[in-house]
Amino acid sequence: MVLGATGVAAAAVVVFFGVQWFSSPLTDVRWVYLDRGPKGTSVNPLFPDRDGPQIVELLKEIREAKPVKDDNLIFPTHAFPSTVTIVRKDGTKTYVDFAYSCQSPSSTQTTCKSVPDHVLIQTSDSADAYPALSPKLYEYVDHMSRTWPDVPLLIVPDSACLGRERKIQVEGNEWLTDRVNVRLKQGENVLLTLIAHPKDGHFNLPLEFPSSLAPGDYSLEIEGEGWTTTSREIKLTD
């Protein structure tokens, strides 16, 4: 680990076969997540303020991974990859995934299996992926791919009363965005827009219904800017 003048870990150069990039210090990391399945689902995202030690350990293992020369190792091409993604504040990313080896016993069949203790590392500004030997990184990807969050992405009631309170709470967990737009809609008409700024992926936004609303069927559109958008139906009663 390279230390700066203040003792804070500074960026260290990682070199694979003449190609190099910087493994960022914790202060450069926005968040870390594992993307698996449909867009908008993620497994146990890590945030620097909340999960600093885990991110520091992950960055350390990337720096210490041992390059291997094996042209047969490839990134997975299946529909739901298990790629650990490190997102930096400048928008660049580093990807870590299992290294796969594929065999084609016939012209119509190809079988791919992950190679134990081997990973592939790639950055968003390069088309090349570099194989490396790292039992700890392999274990990390494997653990994240099997560990799902124990909190729901979104908590919002499916009905509310337009009586005395006229309020609900819209709560989100593990949202990988700096801004969430919550829109109250009737059909395609937007009646109200509120903004939340998640902290470590969490937001809790009070929504007060306008006094002009009549009982009926409405919807809430929750948009995480640059990430995902989801909707929930809500019935308003007297």
C-alpha cells in the first residue's frame, strides 16, 4: 500500500502485462456493488462511510492479485453475470469477476466453468480483461454472488387515507444514486414531484398528498437518477 503525506492510502499502480491502471484509495470510491440479475437489482452494496474496512481490503486484494498468462480464461457471457463493480467518484469503474474456461465438445455445444482461485480484472476505459490468481478475490466474488440484502429496495404502502394525516413515508434501501425523484401520478399525469438524496443508499421521504386530490387509484414512480426506475400502485381512500 502506498501512503501519502497525510498517511492516507494513495493510488497504487497495478500493472498487468505492460498495461497499468490505478487502484484507488478509499477516498476516491463512490460505492461497490455486485450486479446480478435484472437491471436494478444489486447484492450488498458497500459504501465508504459505512463499509470502509471491507472496501479497503478489496482494493488491497486487487493490488496484490498475481497476473497469469492464460488466453483461455474469459469473462462470463451468461445472462446474469456476478461482477463486482468498484465505482469511483470520477465515474470510472473496475470490474472483478470469476475467470471462466470454456470447452466445445461439438460445434453446437460449449461448456464454461469458473476456474478456482482465478479472476478477471478490467477497467471501464479498457476493452481488455486481465486474468489473475487471487483466492481471496475469487472467494469475495463467490460470497457476494450468494448473499442478498436482508432489506427491501423500496418500502411504500399500497393504500393511504386522505383523512386527517394525508401523509405516507417512501423509504428506500441500497439505492446506488445520489438523487431519487418520487413522482405521484394519476395515469400519465404527474401531480407532485419530490426529491430525496440517499445517504449510504438509504432515504426516507415524507409525502403529503395535495388537498385537491380525490379518492382513487394513483401510482408512485420512483426514479434513481442514472440507475433504475420503479413504480408502485397506491389506492387513496376517504
